[in-house]
Amino acid sequence: MGGALVLELLRRTDDDIVALVRPGDTGAVERFRQSIRHAARLYEATDVLAKLDR
């Protein structure tokens, strides 16, 4: 659900999006990027991934 929400926000706005991510074996930023890429593949929303590099 969280990943789907972030993907929808990326589609609908150019505003910055702030997410709280707990760290794991990697840092929070890398964990977020891995999780959102995975969600984008599952929801067929890879078109929004370019917005992550802003």
C-alpha cells in the first residue's frame, strides 16, 4: 500500500515527497530506492522512476 501511494503521488505532483524509511542492512535512502523500484515493477509504474533522481 505504501509503495502504491508514493507511486501515485509521483505521478500526480512535481512537489517533493518525504518518506519515513527504517534502515535495514543498507541505509534508509538505498532501502527506499530498492522498495520503490520493486513496487513500480509490481504496479507497472516504471514510468515514474525518473522522478526519483531529481
